[in-house]
Amino acid sequence: MLASNHKTLKRVLWAVLLFFCFNLALAGCSERSQSNRSAQEAIAPRGPKLTEVAPPSVLSELTTELASHQPQLSILSPEPEAIIAATEVEVKLQVQDLPLFENEELHLGPCFRADFR
């Protein structure tokens, strides 16, 4: 019977020891995460990260000049679905209803950019 009590006492002591170790580990982690949160809050800016702003007035003036136009771009050659074996290709484009001008005051105007990859 003495051996049985000794085994039970040993199990209880191990359980208590594991309980305290586990609680100590949890307490250490929670303090660390709270200190990390406070450090991150101190660094992080407050308020909205993105703010919508009005477009520059220069663009508004150009938009009114172009409002009556509906530019369209067509590819004349090569034909759709064409298989091209050459390393150089001549591309023909047709642009309709795109007035090309430069505003004298703003030195800006509509442009066309083609990017072939």
C-alpha cells in the first residue's frame, strides 16, 4: 500500500508541475503578444491609409475638350488569329475620332500608346 501511495503522490506532483509550467508558458506568451501589439500600435499611423483626391484641374479641362469624341482603334494587319513565323512584323492600325492636339496653355493633349509583347 505504501508503494501505491508513493505512485499516486508522484503522479500528483508531476501533474502540478506540468500545470505550473503550462501556465507560466501561457503567461509569457500573452505578455509578449501584448507588448508587440503596443509597439505596432505606436508605429502604425492612425486614420485611413488611402484618401481619395480630386483629379488635377488640368485633366478636367482636357476632359471637357474631348467629351464629344469616342476614339476607336482597329488593327488592320496582321489578320486576327494569324500565325507569324517572322521575327519582325508590320502592324497597321486605324484610329478614328481621336483628335490629336496639344493644349497651348497646358501643353498636354490626348495620346495613343501601343504596347506589343
